[in-house]
Amino acid sequence: MPLYTTDAIVLKSINLGEADKIVTFFTRRYGKIQGVAKGVRRTKSRFGASLEPLTYINLIYFGKEHTNLYKINTSDILEPFNKLKEDFDKLKKSLFICDIVNSTLKELDVNLKIFELFLNTLKIINRAKEIEKVDILLDIFSLRFLSASGFTPKLNNCIYCNKILSFNSTLHTPHSALSERLGFHISKGGVVCRECLNGSEDVVRINSGTINFMKKALTINISNLDRLSMPHKMERELHKIICDYINVHIDRKLKSYNLIDL
């Protein structure tokens, strides 16, 4: 049987029998896969802590091509993300993005852009000092994830009249923008201008500053968290819209949504 080697991030594990586990991985080379780890729950298991969720590892597994369940040979920790796991606020927010990846990606669909986004986001959360910056990072991750999955929101033109919308160019969204209301169509994934807003169905009212932030979030280097700021009211609004948008496209509510307190 073929032997596969790749680096991977552990997404989920469930108990199997008395000593085994079924583990779900997001791998760089082969996409999302599942494998059985024999004897992992025994005290002297050779796997140690390498198969805990949110652990970055080098993985070797084997099995028939395109099987539903592989057999795990070895796993070596590349980055344990201990600071992330020891901080409850960081942990629950990391589980939120883990849930997005696990719930949305199909098995064996390779997406290097999403893998790098996921890995880099975990690295930033792990070393972040301000939890407020992590909250903003969640929304940036979600928008980038949607874009890499083929669901980039339409933010430059009104989806009804095609009017070009202009916004403040600064990353620090002014509080005056809070008074300017536009709309966002969740199922169509696009912005609605003020003129088309009245009478539009299935449209959520949204601040123009929130739309501006969404545009910037798709291009900014996420390592520059210190440059980002956003009024709390707009942050809550953005987070709700992004979650609703994801739920529409994966056709179910994210289990971890209630873990996020914004």
C-alpha cells in the first residue's frame, strides 16, 4: 500500500474502541483526510501529544488510494502551539476557525492557499498579546477563507444597479462612517447601495465602514495586526455577517459559533 508523507494540522479526534482514535487532518499535500491511530490512548503510546487538535505535525500514513480511512504510521510535532492551548480565550477562538476548515472542506480537496492561511493564523494567535486583535484576526481569516473557497464577497459594486461604491482608504475606520448605512445580501454575497436598499429582500443593513474593513481585510498582511482598529459595534456586526454568510454556503450552523464572545 502507498506510503504518504506530508505536514498537517490536526483538526479533530474521536475515540475508537478501547485504545484507538480516528483523527481528522488538514494536510498540505493531500487536503483533508482521516486516519486511525492504533493504541494512541495508551499511556506509553508512541504518538504522545502529536495528535491533539490544533497541533502542526509531520505526518506519515498509509492505505489504499482514495480510501475513507487511512492508517497512521508516525506523527512528529513541528509546532505544538502551547500558548494558544493554555489560554482559554485563544483556544476557543482557534477552535472556531478549526471548525470552519473542518466543516467546509471536502476530503482530499487540496487547497494550499487555505492551508497556509490556517497555519499562519494559528501562529499569529499563538504569539498574540492582545485578545482584541485576535477577534479581528478571526474575521480576516474568515473572509480570506471564503475568498480562497470561491465565495469572495462582491464589495465594489452594488449587486442590483452595479453602482461603484467608494470608501475611506484608511485601515482605521472613522467613527463617522457608522452613520452611513448600506446593505449586504447574504445569499448573493454582495453589497447593496443606499438607493437600492429600500424594498430589497434578504438584505442585512450594514455600516459602510464595515464594508470598507472587509475590502481591506482581503489584501492586508495579517501579520500587521497592530495597524488594525475597529469600533466594537462594527466588529460585532462584521462577525455576525461573516458567520451568516458561511452558514448559507455550507448549509448548516457552525457548532463553535456560540464560543465566540464579541
